Amino acid sequence: MSMTLDQVKALTYRQEVHSDNQVNHGTCERWRVNGAVQTWKTRPDDVRVPVKHELRDYTNITKLNMSFYHLHSECPRNASLYVHDHGNDSKNHSHD
């Protein structure tokens, strides 16, 4: 699920977001907000949020690329792990 403009505007310093660019066997890239959310009174639909990945990768989340990011709490990878773990538990129980 991609981020909405309201979610991007509500990001806070050091909050974790995930990139849909999946690496490392299906896990999402983790980015951290590295500064203040920048908005403009004359352009209310524009936004820029600086983010950092690991030690040397920096970029900005903007209106143009916000569809490639999602909140940590809405990560589809987290949901699939939850279903997978519970799915295995139910398969291991026999109903004789």
C-alpha cells in the first residue's frame, strides 16, 4: 500500500518508512525520516521529506515518488509473516 499525501505530511523525525523496492529475499528497504517535512503555502499539494537509508543513501519523499513508500505499520511483508506464522501453527495440529 502506498502512502497518501496526508500520511507524508504527518511524518515525524526518525520515523521509519519502507520502500517498495524489495531487496534481501523479499524484505523492504527501511528508510528513516532525517529532517522536517517541508510544505509550501502557495503549493499545498507539494511536499518534501528528507529520508536516509543505512549510512550513505539519502533522498527525499515527494509527491512524485510517494507511491513507492509505505508506513512501517502498513508493510505488506509484516502482514504476510503474521499469516505465515499462524498458518504453520494450524497445519501442525492434527484433528484426529
